[in-house]
Amino acid sequence: MNATPMTTRLQRQVVVSACFGTFLEWYDFLTFASLASYFGVLFFPPDDPTTSLLASLATFGVGMIVRPLGAALFGSLGDRYGRRTIFIATIVLMGLATVGVGVLPTYAQVGLLAPLLLVLMRILQGLAVGGEIGGAAVYLTEHAPADRRGLYTSVLQLMGPLGMMASSLQVVLLQQWLTTEEFHQWGWRVPVL
């Protein structure tokens, strides 16, 4: 198959989009995990710190549990409405849910509504990641040259770990630059916003 300049340009755009989407999804997903100990204190009843931490970790787990549902839902929608449209939808959903976490009121501000909203944002994140992972791989495979599909999709697999490393690095740097009080008050919002 001879590649035309337009096809080559389209293929590059698909690779960059798929890689960026996967990077972003995993960055957002791991940021929550990195901040779980802070979320326990901020979003759950402060009576028992151990219970609050466990509730925060369970909230992280909820996102993992709904991932297969996101894969099934968005995979089916991708077949019906096109992978590009659904791929963009999963990225937007993840971005909105993550920013939603960043602007949530805390338990001290709204009581039990805070953990309920946090769980809702986590469910949306899990659905988005589930839909994005398979959708990005299929979308990329469909646009890759037949003799380079393995290479194209292998690059996509690198983006998850890079997103996780970027998330971890950002949280660590913020914790180094800010005081403990500053990070607890507002610094934790920076990585999700």
C-alpha cells in the first residue's frame, strides 16, 4: 500500500492523539491514587483517620471496578458512532471528572455530600479509562500502516507509564515546594486542575 502525504499526515495525527489521550488518562487516574491519603482526610469523616484512609482507597478501587463497564459501554458506542468521536468523548469525560475532583468542596464544607461527589467523580474516571484504553488501541491500529501496526501500538503502551510518572513527579515536587499546610489546604488541587 502506497502512503499518500495526506494518509501519512492523518496517521501521525492519530498516533499523537492516541498517545496524548492515553498519557492524559493514566496521568489523571494515578493522580487520584497519589493523593488518596490526602483525600481520606479531606473528603471523609475525620473521626477515625484509619477508616477515612480506607474509605479513600476504596474510592480509588471503585474506579478500577467500573473500568470493564467503561470498556464495554464505550466499545459498543465506538462501533455505532465512530471510534474518533468516542475516543474524544472518553478524554473529555476523564478531564471533566478530574477537574471535578479539583473543585469539590471538602467534608468540612459540605459534610457527607463531599465523599458522595468524590465517588461519583471516581466512577466517571473509571468509565473513561475503561473506554479509552481499548478505543485508543483499536483506533490507532485501524490507522496504522499494515506493516507497522505492532510498532504503532507499542508506542501507545509507553504512554500509560509516562503518564503515571508525570503524575507522581508532579505530586512529589509540589510536596517539596509547598509546606505541609499549603499542600493540605490547596496544593493537592494543583495536579488535578
